Amino acid sequence: MINARINDILVQVPDGTTILDAARKVQVRIPTLCKHPDLPPTAACGICVVRIKGSAKMLRACCTPIEEGMDIITHDPEIVAVRRSVVELILSAHPNECLTCGRNGTCELQKLAADFGIREEEFAKHLQEAPRDETTRAVTLEPRKCIKCGRCTEVCQDIQDVWALSLLHRGFETRMAPAGDISLADSPCVKCGQCSAHCPTGAIFEKDDTRTVWNALSNPETHAVVQIAPAVRVALGEAFGYEPGELLTRKTYAVLRRLGFKTVFDTSFGADVCVMEEAAEFEERFRKRPTDLPLITTCCPSWVDFMEKFHPDMIRHFSSCKSPQAMLGALTKTYFVEKHNLDVKRIFNVAVMPCTAKKYEITRAGEMYSSGTQDIDVVLTTRELARMIKQAGIDFRDLPEEDPDHIMGDYAGAGVIFGATGGVMEAALRTAHFFITGSLPASVDITPVRGLDGVKECTMDVKGTKVRIAVAHGLRNVEYVLDRVRESKLKGGEPAYHFIEVMACPGGCIGGGGQPYGVTDEFRRKRAEGLYLDDRKHPVRASHENPHIQQLYGQYLGKPLGKKSHQLLHTKYTARPQYIK
Amino acid sequence: MNMQRPIVFIKDTGATAKRDATREIYTSLLTLLTERGLQDAIQVVRVADIGVYDKGVVAKVLPGGKLYANITPADLPELVEAVLGARDLARLQLTTDPNKQARLVLANCGTIDPDSIDDYIAAGGYEGLRKALTMSPEQVIEEMKASGLRGRGGAGFPTWLKWQLTARQQATPRYVICNGDEGDPGAYMDRSILEGDPHAVLEGMLIGGYAMGSAHGILYIRAEYPLAVTRMEKAIIQARERGFVGERILGSAFSFDFEVRLGAGAFVCGEETSLIASVEGKRGTPRPRPPFPSVKGLWGKPTTINNVETWANVPFILRRGGAAFAAVGTTQSAGTKVFAMTGMIRNSGLIEVPMGISLREIVYDIGGGVASGKPLKAVQTGGPSGGVIPARFLDSPVDYENLGKLGSIMGSGGLIVMDEDNCMVDIAKFYLQFCVDESCGKCAPCRIGTYQLLHYYTKISEGRGELADLDKIRSIGQAMQKASLCGLGQSAANPALSTLRYFEDEYKEHIVNKRCPARKCKALVTYTILPDACKRCSLCMKSCPVKAISGDRTVGYTINQELCIKCGQCYNVCKFGAVKGA
């Protein structure tokens, strides 16, 4: 432990703690624009300067570890003047478009300018003009609003290992753009949107599809159907003053009806379907085609895109299952439409997702049109839904709770934990164990796959076989797992793993790129805890035990991996170039 | 060394004759040598610059480096005898005070053949390494500590401390890097050492490698120095052939090898963390310290980076002992410093002086004073990171602490002498333009600060300045100094802030009276011909490069302001003060 003083207050913190974090222990917030609690310091903004008492020099609090006996001053007139000048310099290169900016109200630069009481522009305006990049369906780049904090490149390169975004050119000409100054669509971008979730300003944001949805909702000819992903219910509340992780499932159903959706489904039901198909697939490979193991999950469209671009040798190990969103989307425009004798052309199918890549997924392959039209018409992120609720003037906090529509709103506990890293694995194992052995695992709570460790490995005894499991989240962590798979293949014999789950975003979907801003590991833990609470509360924990799932298969699909399933619920993969040009 | 054939360098340095007499003297000397059958015994070379000015035809003789000035054809027989050592030629010998300079680092530069390892060894080369290998690594670091050597790259961090930090790390491998990314405009100290005495740099790094338990040396040399690269590569090959580089050096257990890496043209890569990023193949931008490279440097391993001049000092320290080195210079700043002296100075060129020497001695005793004969206005040290020191501080000693107090820095060794024709706004603007071009763009204070400062300087130099701009310059400068991530940004405002500190009146002259007293800010200068003073010699008209001056001897001459490019030629050539520039 380190003993030091901050503003004459004694502080004791573990070795290696930065001055910034140590100051929090004594209730001092040192302002910063570039440091994100999720990321290593980029030391780019220069606002967090502090000094050692008596020294003329200033240090950056974000990246300087506090040392034994240090005597830190975090605020004095000169420090505040320097910070203020730096904020003014950043503002001098930033457009004054707050009122029409997607980050109005959530922008960190705007907040800092407000905190410093900046009332006039001190320095001459020098804007950097650069075109907006709207080439992907998921993420929009607005480089002229970029303050070059480096968070997006840090997360894209170091956390996600995608290297789509970089900082080009030098000095004042420095510009955030895909490497090589190509369009984002032509870059290796996997659309995870972590850049947009970490951007402090309006330089990177989700492609806004709310207008299309408003138009559909106001069209009397249209029957609007919506589904909400598991991770949305534990994060949407943050936009309305709730704590992260607060379970707001039934308020969310209610608000969607108030917005004008006629039918409200739950993606967790799609997850239950996904478990049925994937567990069956695992059982089939486990029994008949052990050389095709490991089976790798494919619920995450960023992971799918990443694999197709960077690891196409793994395609044969990929589950052919579509994601829960896509499965439910296809079932909405087939099963639901047929059952209620509706015109599929009148259905407007919306999915609310914690994810920007889902906007890409709905057109990624021919199988996404299995109903004969595009199965899902529009994907909204959690952030977009929050904006729509505010635009509609709905008092979310005081809404009465409502139930979803049957039967595709009635999910088992297994379906809802899909939103947390390890959740897909846990849900699939509950059912796969049953498919192979005829019984549930000894405990349906498979805790070794839970939590925020980057790679989680464990084994599960299934009928005498030790099933080896790996769960990875954050794309950089995939490398380790796949290397072990390749090593074991080279050696021949036993595969390194039988079953692998990958989620692109740290924490899984609860930490998705479309979730409310400000996510940290603490947020991720709380959001995940909300989902596990929902699971525990459910009388039915395993997907195959969900009577509504049984009804769906009995009435419509037949059996998992059957003909109808293959038509509607499965997809194919293809190696894709990392760079189009 | 004695076997070396004498070389005579010839150059007409002007002042005594109107035309260039280099060729005439050169031919006469060759003829004389042929007559005496000495054409193969003495080599004669015409050079473009000999480092001395206004001394007529000057001859520099190697070995020895003696200078003879104001040579006429009649002096040549005596010169030949002097070259052969047969007589003394004190009558013509140039008496700049040689004792004001102290050549430790440059001792071999220009006196040995840099391509010859034998020359280097004959001059005592690799003795330092031999001695180091008889000592323990700790003893070598102790010797460095005794020498008091501080980093010559500019910041002046004690070299031994850096070495010790690296040596005490557990992690291996460790790296030693030579920072040869010299980039200050007008500076060529490191280039001269790399090109003139490559083995000294290698020997320094070998000693450092031994002291720090490293086996890998990287020479990071800017790609604009192709000759330096060639010479270093050749030197490495020679040293390997002689057993100074490679496995089990000189029969010891110490092994060490070198790799040459070329810089890609970014000034900021002279900053050590950027340099490391560049060597690793990444974007050349700095990263926060700590961790310092000594702890986590290249590839995350302990790394010591010293600049060329620092490494080149090391062999002397080991060969002659730390105390001998510490005896030169001052207590706080031991040894010598090489400066590239340029600007309005009579003898521009590379000099090496003991630390603690006064600026006056440098400018007048070594530099020969201001070339124009006009009063000295200021001296700029430290290049784009340094500040301007006004003439009233001319007696200040040159050392790390004192230059810092004056608002400048030692820097890597640029030294520019300025007279009253230098405009302080213009100088600061020049350096700001440099920093705008060279800012890596990573951190906001430097990226936006340099750009904004340049904006205000352009405004002032074009006559659009306001007094409030001076406060803006000060607050931007303060933010840059305190909040920038690396040395480039922290010091980029120094030229601006130091000129503003010492020459605020000159700024105000630009802003309030819209005048540039030094006639450098073209937008603020108008040249006119005063008819009463004009003797109608027509010299101004003939010298005007754009034919902006018209008239004849009867009506006199006038300047067409539309055409005038404000080059000041007319002003300079007029012998009667009839051209007014204001």
C-alpha cells in the first residue's frame, strides 16, 4: 500500500494506483476528457494536470502512479487556469453545434465547458473540415467533432484487435479515420460500436434509425412489432435516472406499446429457440461428428464478422444458428403472421438491441430474408429507444408494468442471461446436458462461465466425458482461445475445447456498443447481476422446459435442426476480405 | 597518424579582395609543389567553407589543424615549409583564441579518417572499452557518476543515473539506443560526430551496454543523414572484424551487437518514447512517463536512450577517468558542449566549449563578433524548444541551470546570434511554424496550442494584432508548458514566451504602431527613396530583383509599391541612407 497526501488529506491506496484514482478516494474528481475508466490512459487531452506541492511542473493525474510520500495538489489557481486554457483550446477547434448534435446533453466536452463556466470563445476558431462517413449501417463517423482523445482507436485496436480506426496525419491535421483513409465500410470494422460507446463527443455515434421507426409507427396501414434484447432491460433505465442493472422488463414492454407498437415480443424467447437449435447441434456433433468440435457460438454479429474477416479457418466450427434476434425476426414474419392471418407486407419488424452491429446483421446474408422479405426491418439501439421515449414525452419512471405478447414474449430464465458474457454457454449447457443425458446438470447455475475475466475456461462432466468449455469476450481475448484450438488441431487427437462462446463486447451484450454511455466494469457487473436475478426468479430455467417453446416446436417447427428450422433459423458463413479496396 | 599525408584546405574567406582568389592561390600552390616534386607529398583541396570569415585566403593544415590567414601568392613557399614542419609561420597564423574551445567530443572530428578504424585506435580509440571490461559494470557506472556527465540531448538528465536505473531492472533483454534523430533547424552537432568519429559513438554504446547488461544496441539515425548511416554501418563492420563487436568481445564474457534503424523524418521521434514507438514500427508519438524507458522501453524492456554527443563523451571518461572529465566545465554541468553557431556571426560553425563559458566569450572570442558590425541583440539557444536571451545577459555562464533560468534551454546545441536586423516576432513565428509542422498531434495543448500561437503571430506580423493577443499568447504558452505530454509541446512556446518576456516593446511596436523595426515583417515595411538624400547613383534600381524601381539620373528614382516584394535589397545597397525602410 502507498501512503500519500492529496490536498493535505492522507490517502492509502494499492501500489500502482494513479493520482486520478487515488483522488477519488478523498472525494476529489480531477477533470479529464480522454481518460475512460475502461481504457488505459492515452494522455491526450492534458486537462487532468496536478502538481506536487512546491513544484512548478505539472503531472498528468491519469497516467502517473501515486508514490509513497507524494504530496499532491489537485486544484490551485494556476492548475485551474491551465485546465481552463486547454478546454478553451479544444473548444477553439470544435464546432459549436451542440443543439443539433447527437451528444447534446451527454457530451463530456460540453459538460466540462459548462463546469468551467466558459461563456465566450477565448481563441480564434479553427475547425477541421472532414466529411462524415455513413458507409456502414451501424456507425457514423463525424471527424470534425473529434477531439483526438484516442479512446476509439484504443478500444478498436487494443481491446477489440480490429484496427479499423486510427489517427491519420500529424499535428493540427490529425484526423480520426479508418487506416488508409478508406471508408469505414471498406475497412476491417466489425461494427461493434465500442468506439461510439467510448467517444466523449459526437464524433462517433450509432446510425440513427429513429425517424424510420416514427414513420412506420404513424402509418395506420402498418402493424409494428418489436422485440427487446435481454441486455436492454437492465440498462435502459440509466437514461431515466435508474441505477445500472435495475430490471425494467415490464416497464419496457409498456413503453413500447405507448410508443405505438402493436405487438411486443422478447428476444429472450428467440434465445430460447436458439438454445434448442444450438444444443441440438452440439449434441449432434458430440455424438456423431466429434472432429467438428469445438462448436463456436454465433449470436454476436461482430464476432461473426470478425471471424469471417480474420479467422475464416474456423468457419466449420461455427454454429449455423442465427442469432436470437434473427430467429425471432424470421418467426415473427412467418409463424406469427401465419397464426394471426396477417399480411407480411404490413408487418414492420423492429428490434431494440444493445448493439450497433445488429443494424448490420439484418442484411448480412441471404438467410436474413428467410420470410421472403427482410426479416427485421430496423434495429434500434438502447440509446435510440431512450431518445424516442423522451421525444414522446413519456414519464418512464411512473409507467405501470405490462406483460409481453404471447407466445414469443414468454421466455425461460436461460433466454435472458444471453445478455451477459457466459450466458449463452450456460443456457446452452443446461439444455445440451438434457439432450445428451436426459437430465439437467446437477446445478443449473453454471457459475464458472460467469464474470468479467477475459477468458473463462472450465469443464463439465457430461455422461462421463469432460466437456471442455471456453468463454471469451472482448475480441482481443479470442486470439488465445483460437490459438489453443489450432494447436490441438495440429497435434491431432483431443480438441482443446468442445464448446466456445465468444462475445465481441467486453462483458457481452450488457456492455454493447449501443448501450447508454459511461459503461465501466462496475456497470457491467450490475447489469449482468440484473439478468441473473431475472433468471433466478423464473420458474422455468432451461429453454427446453419452456412450455411456449414446446408449443412452438409442436405447432410449427417440428424438431430442432428439422426442415423448417433450417429454412428459418440457420445461416451460412463466408470468408470476407478485411479490406474491400 | 604520422604516416598521414598532410592536407591543405584552401578557401578565400573574403574581405581583403573583391574577387574570389581561391582558385588563383590553389593553382599557384599546385604549381609550386610540382616544381619542388612535392605534388604527391602534400594534398591540396579547395573547400566551400572553412569555418573562418573575412580573413582573406585561409589555409587549414591537417594534421594539426593550424589555420593561416590572408595568404598571398608570395607567402606560398613559406606555407609549404610550414606544412612540412620545416619552419614556423606565426606571421600568418590565425589567432582566434583556441583555448576558449575544448575539444573532447570533437577531438577526432576532422583529424582522423572516419572510415579508418586504425586511425581511431591510433588516437586512443577503444582503450575506454578495454578498460571498462577490466572493471565491474557497477564500477563503470561509478566512473560515469564521477564524471558528472549529463544528457546532451537537451534535458541534462544525469547519464549515470539513467544507466543505473536500467542496470537495476530484473527484466531482460535490455537495450541501449543512440538517438541520432537530430532535427533542430540549423543544428548539425550529432551529424558531425556520426560522420566524423563513428567509432567513438560505437565505443560509448559498447561501454554502456557492458555497464547495463545489454547485448543489443540500436542506432536510430535520421534518414536525411545518409553519409552518417554509411559511415556507422562501415564502422560496425570494422569493429566486428577487430573483435570489438560481436560474441565474447576482446575475450571477455561480454557480447554486444548493433542494428542501424533509420528515422522516418519526424522531429518528435527525437523524444525518447516516440523514438521507441518508431523503432517498434508504430506511429511516432510519445507516451506518458512513467514508466520511464529505463524500466519499460523498447518492446517493454529496460532501455537506455542517450543522444549521439552523450555516447561520444563516454570513451574519454573511461579512458581518462571520470575525474578528468569532471575537471572540465562547472560543478553542476561537467564537460563540454558542442554548439552549431549560426546567424549574424562572423565565424559560424561547429564549436566545442567547456560548460560555464560565457555567451560573450562564445560570440566574441570564438565567433569573432557580429558579422554586420551592428550591435548584438540576442542569442537563441536550444532551437525550436529554446528561448531568446537578450544581449544584456551576455556574461551569463552557459550551463543547464542558468540557461533554464533565462527562459531558454541548453537544448541539443543550436546557437543563433542575432543583431538588430532580426525581428523577435518573426523569429518566434519561424519556430512556431516549425513546431506546427512537427507536432505529432497527440495531445491537445501542443496540437491546438502551436496552431493558435502561429495564428496570433501571423496576425501580429501582418499588422492585424491587438494588445489582447499578447495575453492570449501568454495563456496558450502557459497551458502548453504545463499540460503538454512531451518535451516538444512543453517547450514549443519557449521562443514565443521568451521573446515576449524580453522584447515586449517590439511586439507593441508591431501591434500599436504597425511597424517592424527590423524590417522583417513584410506587411509592415514600406521602402521609399528620400529624394534629398539620393545621389542618383542608380544602384538601387540595378539591384532590384523585380524591377520595381524606375527613374533616371535627372528625375531621380521611385519605388512602385505594387511591384515591391520588400526584399530590402535597395535599402542594403544604398550607400547614402537614401532608402527609407519603415
